[in-house]
Amino acid sequence: MNSDDTIAALSALAQRTRLETFRLLVRHEPEGLAAGEVARLLGVPQNTMSTHLGVLARVGLVSGNRQSRTVIYRADLDRFRDLTLYLVKDCCGGDAKWRALEDSNL
């Protein structure tokens, strides 16, 4: 993860519907949710949800897998872990308890 990737990911999450979408998909790991179900649960029109999912997918926070005529979306927890670790990597003057976070499997 680098600064540009981090800025893009944080920018994608800096919008209420996209943040709620990502959080919803995290709660439904590892099964994921169909795009239409995400739209229904969040009360967002399907075409609008498609745009939001596209933004999240472009920055790597979600991925879609086509199953017949349905696209199942999942949160990319590894990517989110990388984002989080990038943000706290040099945290707290090198305190060992924070360095251990980097080595853990969040």
C-alpha cells in the first residue's frame, strides 16, 4: 500500500452510502451479498448502488463475483488490513505493542 492507494481508499469511504456499504459487506463475510440485496438493505436505488460498488471495487475494498445473472460482492478484508496497517505503521514512537499489530492477522 502506498500514499496514493491510501488516499483513494479513504476517499471512497468518505461518503456515507459507500461507508455503509463496506460495513454491511464486512458483516456478511465470507458469504457476501448480491448487489440488489445490498441496495435493498440500505434503501438505495440499484443503479445508484451499482455506482457506489464500482467506486469501492476500483480502489480494491470490495470485489464482485458473477454467479449466473447475479453479482455477489464481498469486502476485501486483506486490502482493508493493508490500509489500516499503512495508517498505523509508524505509530506511537515504535512502541512494541503497536508493532505487534503489524505482525498480527487482523
